[in-house]
Amino acid sequence: MTFLVYQLRNAMGEVQLGWETIEIGGHQTDVFQPDRPHSSGHVVIYLHGVHLGRLRGNGPVTELLRSTGLACVAPMTGPSWWLDVVCPAFDAEQTPEAHLRKNVLPWIKLNFGQKPPLVGLIGTSMGGQGAIRLALKSPQDFPVAAGLAPAVDFHTWMADGDPILGAMFESVEAARQETALLQIQPLNWPRHLWFCCDPEDDRWWDSSDKLAMKLSSMGVPYECDLETSAGGHGWDYYNQMFAPALEFVVRGLQSEQRRLSPNGD
């Protein structure tokens, strides 16, 4: 391993082992290396939300990562919506999706020895839709994805006057064309797709429900929880739902590993 692991003390004074902030492709990235990695060396990419909430410093999620043995790589791209569209607030030339593909994934291969399709995606809010959208758009690369409170219909954020999306798209309709709902391929889908949304989440629950209905109508397999309530949209809810989300990701990665190496080779 080419990077050092150090102790990070969170706001409650609890010591967390394993996090480091490094630079990948010219942009900051939080990296978690568990002290007891999963026997298969599983890695998950965390896609943050629009308010840039980080897992580094989050005690409950850090303990979940440690207990599952998952390494976690969490790039920081600002409120860029994880699209393959240039976001001036992130980078004047490279799109957030290109950054993941051209910089983050090669770094994971070099440092953790894993590459698609054996790299999972998980995200919250803006990042939740990013994980789902990437999986639906490129299921052969990202067959395992979980989205917590995904902001599926993010184009409505632009309709409400968001300046970041306003700088990325000429119109609300152009933004809608990039949403996860329009990335669904009826004959080519991610094999392990999971999402959840609190029914008290007035902003994003309806779009998650719409996503579930469209996936069902098109025969695309998925799992979702649109019933558990834990405070609406925010970290109280995310912290509760990370456990089932990470459990799903680990199961999915194990299934993909068996698919690729049925004889254990």
C-alpha cells in the first residue's frame, strides 16, 4: 500500500483509524483502509451529496466499514451531480464522471488491486442518484450500486434556480435528459441495484417511488426500502440506512466475484 494510515479524532473525541485525505487527479479524496480488510479485498466508492457531507469523521459509518472490511474511496467533486457534463464549480475541463473513470478507478487498481466490475458504488442524496445513474448507464462497469435518499429528479433543483446546474445546462429539459430514469436499459441492467428514501423526505421520495415503478414496469431487478423513516432527508437517516446499504453492496460484490471466478480462481 502506497499511502499511510493515521488516527482521526472526530467531533466527539473518538479515535478513528484508517482515514486519510489525499489528492487524486488534482482533487481531494478521502480514503479509508480497514485494519482487517475483507478477504476478497472489496472496495466501494462513496459519492457525496450536494452539501459535501463526508464519511471521514463519521463514527457510525466508519465502524460499519471497519466491521465489513470494506475499503472506501470518497472523491470530492463539489455540487457537481456526478455527471458526464463539465461543472465549472468542479473542473473547467474534466467532467466528474470522467474523473471517476480516468483518475479514481486507476488509483484503486494500483493501490487496492481491484477494478470494475468489482468496485461498488454507494452515495447519499446527490451522490445517491449519481451511484444509481452510473449503474444504469454503465451496468457492465458498475453492476453493484446503492443510493440513499437519491435525488433522482435533480433537474427540479435547476428549475428552482440552482446556479450550479444552471451553469451546466442550457435548459431544465437538457438536465432531465441526464437523470437516472432516462438511463434505464431494458435489456442491460446492473445486477445489484438498491436504493432507499424516507417517506418523510418531501423533496425526493416521489422520484424514488417513480424510479421503483419504472424499473418494475421495464422488468429491471432492484431492491428498495421506501418505508423506513428516520428523520427525513439528512444524516440521521443516512446513518441508519448505511448498514443495509453496505450489506447489500458486500453481497453484490461477492456475487460478482463468484460470477467472474466460478471455480474460485
